[in-house]
Amino acid sequence: MQRSSFRLSRPLRAVVYLAFGALLLTGAVLIFPEHLPTSESWEKLPALSRKIHGGAAMLALLVLGALTAHVKRGWKAAKNRLSGVLLLGLNAFLIATGYGLYYAADEDFRAWLIRWHGWIGLGTLVLLSAHVIVGRIIIRRLHNRKIQQRGGT
């Protein structure tokens, strides 16, 4: 199959999955610490997860910048716009609430930020998966059209 101009390169795709996978796993540890084993060796996991989550968030910011060309191509071609725009919006929300978690002084507001940052972060996994699946369907259809136009090769 010929590589589509919409499809991410393998290295970029790997970094996207690494960054957002690390965010998902460490975020889940931070949201659900009560589900961790109660042994002494697991007590340090939330603090370690918080550090890894912060580093992965920095990597995710770089990844989002690297995706600019992908976003522009998709927007110009009017392909997969809805899930793409929703992903951008959710990531903007996560960036703003992540920033607020470090600098919010009001504890009630901080509790609200923690709750919504966590749930929206987990929900982003569903939307990212949908975006990838829909994108692959679009690429497959474009490829099939090209084959039909060439005479069914």
C-alpha cells in the first residue's frame, strides 16, 4: 500500500504512542491510587508516576508541535476534522488544567482541576483511538479509489 500523505511516519507515530501511553498509564495511577497493591514497595509509585507524567507531558507538547503539518494536511483535505478538532480542544484543556494544577492556589478549584483533568485525560484515549481508526478507514478508501481509477490493478 502506498504511504498516504495523512499517515504519520513510523518514528513520529511511535513517539505519539509513547508520550500519550505514558500519560495514560501514569495518569491512571494518579487517579486510582486506591487500586494499587498495599505493600510498602508500591507506596512510592504515585510520586514516581507524577514525575513521569510531568516529563511525558513535556514530550506530548513537543509531539503536538510536530503534528502541525499533519493537522494542516488533514484540515486542507477536509478529512477526519471532527475528531481532530476535538483532540486539539481536549489537549488544550489538558494543557491549561495541567498548568493550573501547579499554580492554582484555591484548594476547591484545584480539586476541580484534578478531577476534570483526570477524566478528560482518560477520555482522550477513546477519542485518539477513534481518530486513528477513522483515519485508517479514510486512507484505505482513498487507496481503493486510486486502484479503481487505474483499472483494478
